[in-house]
Amino acid sequence: MQKLSAFKVSAPGSTMIMGEHAVLAGQPALVCALDTRIDIRVVPRDDRVVQIESELGKYQASLDHLPHDAALSFVVAAIQAYQTRVK
């Protein structure tokens, strides 16, 4: 199996000013770009430890048991969604 290398990704911010529920019915929404970005750096590890360092807080847990963290719940949920794909 090929070992993964560290990588970094970045995405611009945006917000829906109105119509966030309308889009669920195929209707338009008013979206605005933000002058901010999110940057993520992923560094593969040899163990099954997930370690997050963010302005929102720090988090460390085993990939096999990811306890809830209020400040980073959206990140933990994303990891859980792909948990079965990580070996």
C-alpha cells in the first residue's frame, strides 16, 4: 500500500444571505463571498490518533473512539463520515 504524503488545501468562505431553505426546493438563494479562507493541513500518522490544532481549540483522540467536542463537532463529524475509509 502506498504511503500518503502531507498535503494542504484551502477554500474561500461564503455565506447565504437569504434563501438557504429555498435551495432545498430548487429555488435561488442570495450568496455572498467572504474575504476569508479556511486552510487545512493533513499530516498522515503511523498510529490511529487524530490530532486537531485549530483556533477553535485542540482535540486528540483515537480514530476508533472519537468523543464529541462542542467546538470542533463539525470536524469530528466529517472524520466519522469517512472513518471506515481510513486504515
